[in-house]
Amino acid sequence: MGIAISKNIVDFGLYTYGKDYYDAAKVLKGQVSSSIPYHIMLALAVECFLKSIRTEVEWHSRVANKVRHTKREHDHAKIFHKLEVNFPDDAAFLETKYAETYYRSFKEDLKLNKDVFSLRRYPYSAKGEIPRMPIPETAEELLFGMQYKNDIAVYETQLEDVAEFLHSILGPYFS
């Protein structure tokens, strides 16, 4: 028997994982001394939700063998960009619905937290560098502040909104 490909608007497996991470994040909110686990769960939920959109499943006989999603990447902005390139109508739909609900850009909110999962899951960078406050050395740095290499801010409201939006917009495919 040959190979067959099925195309899914939303992949059940990836969506379900995203929903599980989203539900876990809701339980964690305000329950732990650190917000890091909460942010990681939300970021992972967003990643799974985004990757669940427009997947292909490869079947051998009646057995699903492989799932192909948009991009093998943790960066939310890059995953969404791939959707924009390959499925511009879907990306525009998400952008429009998000703007109607939150009065902000979906794409811009994704960019704000694009690396939360990659950069916040460890207390140091991938190269092992420990983040530390830089010491200003010039008058400009003293007056206007400094940017530091390992600076990772989490824009919690936007992360929560993106996760809730994707959960609510994709969920009806399975209810």
C-alpha cells in the first residue's frame, strides 16, 4: 500500500499538547514563587498552537507515520512568518481577529515574546554566560542606560493574550 498525505487545518496532536501546556500555565499562575515556569508553559503552548496550524500527516497504509508542521523552530515570530509565506490568508485571519479582540498586532505581540522558551528556561545563555548587570562606562551609558546581551524581558500580558487567543480560535476545531 502506498503513502498518503492528509492536510489538516489544525493538527489535533499539536493542538492538544498546546492546550495541556496552556492549562498547566493557568494552574501555575500565582501559585509558584517564580513566574518562570508560568512563562515557559505559556510560551510552549503558543509554540504548539502555532505549529498545529496547517500540518500534513504522512500515512503508510492506515498508520500515521510523520507530521510536518510549519517550522522546526522555537521562535514564535519565525513560525508565524512561515505561516504568512505559505498560508497568507490564514495569517491575515489571525492578525485581523487578534486586532479585533485586543486592539494590537498579533505579529508584533508574537515578536515581543518570540524567544521566551529558548532564553528563559535556563538561568544562563546557551553559551553558558551568566547574565549580569553591565557597568556603565561612558557618559551616554550613564545618562541613557545600557542594553545588555542576555537581557530577556517577558511581556506577560501579551504572552497571556496570544496564548488565550490561539487556544480560543483553534479550540472550536475539536469541540
